[in-house]
Amino acid sequence: SLSDRLGGVFDRLRGRGALTEADVRAAMREVRVALLEADVALPVARDFVDKVTEQAIGQNVLRSVTPGQQVVKIVHDALIAMLGADESSLLLDVTPPAVVMMVGLQGSGKTTTTAKIAKRLTQGSLTGRERKKVLMASLDVNRPNAQEQLATLGTQVEVATLPIIAGQQPVEIARRAMQAAKLQGYDVLMLDTAGRLHVDQALMDEMKAVADIARPQEILLVVDSLTGQDAVNVAQNFSDQVPLTGIVLTRMDGDARGGAALSMRAVTGKPIKFAGTGEKMDALEAFHPERVAGRILGMGDVVSLVERAAESIQVEDAERMAMKMAKGQFDMDDLRGQLAQMRRMGGLGALAGMMPGMKKAQGALAAQPGSDKMLIHMDAMIGSMTAKERSKPELINAKRKIRIAKGSGTTVQEVNKLLKMHLEMSTAMKKIKKMGGLKGMMAMLG
Ligand code: GDP
Ligand code: MG
């Protein structure tokens, strides 16, 4: 496993103070091989390794895990941050009918996934509790019987399909489907489009024309998770042509190593909303970044390993924090440690008011729904900072803010919020130091 391979690189290192640049670079060569073996596209693997290298250099060597394990942990966390949080919901809050359009290569699983999602919607999952009245329409006039295939699945999942009229073209079918959905009071219209064997401009134009007519709330790119190096091309081509809102990875029940997930995320920046896990109509799951990270790293034991590393990081972080606070220092790495701890302890809401100086920042954050998602965003933002920026946040000027926002899939406003929160916390720490109340505060932190 990657862990074993890194063990070799790091044998000499144990007991030294910090991960050195040379050691980290040697380790990252192994990580790069592991990523490529997991089918991560080359340019994506390269970018990822560069980013993580910067994060890892200079980190303190933990006492209770090996440096190899520690690097695995750093890589694992970075993978999860990049793969993104669970976002397996559809935004269909519009005057009905809301339109969901499925696009992708032929055989990727569009038709199957259309019916799977439709079934969930009629059952009231995916969009809160409310059961949706759903109509499905196949625009696939290329493959013989494609429209019948969807009709058969519709019968199976008890979802209506648009009656088939022979000879109609996709744009006409889309128009008819919109009209039927409106007249018959459907909440959601799902459009299953024709596949492409490879990226073909005529079909791309057809897809764009359909999107222009139907104005979908969601355009989901369906991708076979077994797609290898080609994933980047597929993602780039589709996202250049239509405004994708999310990705569905199918065949996650097979032996895909998960690399396509990372490539798709990196190229489109869109959330992976679902994972297809079989041919049956129930085989649709939320996307679990930690499972995919484990697969990419190729380790069955990655979870326990990472937990162990996390525990020891927690202990050593607390010690380091105490020292820093005693000196009146508190940088972005410290804030990141605190954020991770908050997530472990049940999110911002649960913690509101526990830490002095955090009250104000937390109150504001916890008042908003999805504040735990914000913790994840904050972690991603700090992850997109260089080591220098993390230790000296005052370096972060407007240009750097834009880069950080881009790198973390957030906005400059969010970066500003994070910087403000950091400033408030470090000010509070300095005050505490002045008051000599460090011991009491550490007790509160646990
Ligand atoms: P389309 O051409 O994109 O519409 O693809 P289809 O929906 O027709 O799917 C092609 C084949 O893949 C069918 O045999 C499906 O049953 C199968 N399939 C789709 N999704 C999954 C999945 O998540 N796991 C597995 N094992 N098979 C799937
Ligand atoms: Mg199909």
C-alpha cells in the first residue's frame, strides 16, 4: 500500500522535528504514482501533489504515528477537501416544472440514473420531505429503443414518461415535454439526453439547443467511474458547452479506484452529487468523499490509520496551541486545527459560545443554515493558502484572496470572513494572555 511505500521513504526521519522538503518531495513522488494508479488524470495529479507538497513541508513530525502515516493523513485530508462535501441534493425550488437534464457519454448510465433520481423524488427524498410529481422524457432518438428503455424503467419505478411520438427530433420532444409538464402540473421534468460515443459537435449543439429551451435548474453530467485518463477531456468538453450543476459517478459498485472523481471535481469545480452503485433502481447513494479518498489511496486500513493520526494531531496541536498562546501567537494553521476540532465536536452550532472570543464570530456563523458546510469551506480556504500565508495571514492581499477563493471553490467574501474570524480569535488570545487566564481557557477547550 501507499503507506508501506512511504514507510521506506521516511525510515530515516523518525524523531526529527519537522517534515523536510526533500523527504516530502520523495514521499510525494510515491503519492503521485498512487494517484495515477487510481486513474487520476495526469494534470490533476500533478496539481494536487504540488498543492499538498506545500502544505506538508514544515509540518511537525508527530510522535505517535510514523512520518509516512502522517503524510498519508495529510494527503487523505487534502483529497477529501478537494472531493468536496456531501451535496446530494437537487435545487429545484422554482415555479414548476423544475427541469433536471442529464448529459454524458453513451453507456455512462444516464437513462438508469434518470429513473433512479425520479424514483427518489417521487418518494420525497433529495429535496426535503415533499413528494414530487415527476415526468421523465427521453430525447434519445439516436439509439434504437432508447425511449422505450426509459418508458420501461418508468413503469418499474412508477414514474410517468412522456408518450413516444415516432420521428420527433430532440428539440421538439423537449418542447412537448415542457408543455406537458406545465399543463399536467408536474413538479419536476427529467430530460434524458442522447449519449455521445465521444465528444461530437453535432450532438453537443443539440444538447445546447435543448438546454436553451428547457432552461434546466440542474444539469447533471453522468460519468462512468471507470473512466480513466479521458475523464479530464469529458469533463472539460461538457462543462465548456453547458452550465453543469453537478456530477453523478456511476458504477461505483465496480472496482473503480475513484480517480475519475478527483479529475471531474478538479476540472469542473462542480459537486459530485450522487454515486451509482448498481443496476437496480435503488442503487443510488450520496457521494462519500472519505470512501473515495480511501479507494484512491488504495488502503483498506486508511480509516483507522487516519483516526489514529488525527488523535495524536489533536493532542500535539493542543500542546502547540498552548505554547503559541502563551507567546500571543495564533496563525492560520492553529485556526485550521480549531476548525477541525469543531467539526469533530458536532459543528459550530454545538460549540457556540464555548470559546472566548469565538462567541461573536460563531454566533454569526451558527445562525446560518449550513454552517458546518462553512467549516468545510474554511478548511478548503486555509488549504489553498501557502505555508507562508498560513503563518502570516497579513500577507494575504486582494490578489492572493482571489487565488485562495479560486483554489478552494469559494468567494473572496468568504475569504474575508475567514480572515476576520482569525483576527478576532487572535485578538482574544492576546487578551487572555494579558489576563493570565490561559490555564482556565485550556481546560475549557478540553
Ligand atoms: P446511457 O447510455 O448513458 O443512458 O446508459 P444506461 O443508463 O443505458 O446504462 C448502461 C448500462 O450500465 C446499463 O446496463 C445499466 O444497467 C448499467 N449501469 C448504469 N448505472 C450503473 C451503476 O451504477 N452500476 C452498475 N453496475 N451498472 C450501471
Ligand atoms: Mg440512455
